[in-house]
Amino acid sequence: ATGSSGARELVKEALERYGLSQLSAGQYALCDVIGRFEGPEKQWQTEGLRVLGDYEKPLLIQDLWKPREGFSRRLELRKRAEVEELAARDVDTTTAGQSRARGRERVRGAATPPKLP
């Protein structure tokens, strides 16, 4: 792999290396994963992942952007079905909460106080 290698190309190379058919490359995704090693056995704990686009350059991306202190970054080959299932279960609580708060503000702002005689 080089800095000019695209994600799809790396998926095909990995499948070949592990003796799997490159014809099934569409069933796999290369993921950019952030996490850290925790506990006495230093088990990897994923904090977040992003599926890379077919033509993104994973090694170039890794050189340009580093995770914050205490975290590591790695590339993982995962089945697309697994990643899609994780995405479906992932709930964006931050922006959902902001949306609810904005909705309450609009409701409060829309109500006019009753006029006193």
C-alpha cells in the first residue's frame, strides 16, 4: 500500500492476502477506526469508525489527521452488512437533543402572553 492507494484497491489486496475472492470485494468496507487500548489486557475499545469511500486514500488521510491524545487510529476491514447494522443502531443523541431544545424555544417564542385588562 502507498499514499496513492485507494480504499477499494486496499480491500481487494487484503482479500487476496487472506485467500478470499476479490469478487466479494463489494461485501467489505475499509473503515477508519479511532479507539484505545484499555484494561490490564490492553483490549482494543472502538470509540468511532467511518467507512472510507472507494477512492479515498487511507494512508494519506492517516498522515494528515491524528487522533487526540490517548487515542489511536487504525484501518479495519469489515463486512458492509455489519457496518450498516452498527450505523442503524447508532443514535445521534447530541444533535437530536439540540433539535428538541430548538423546538421548545420556538414553541415558547410563538406563544403570546394574554393581554391584561
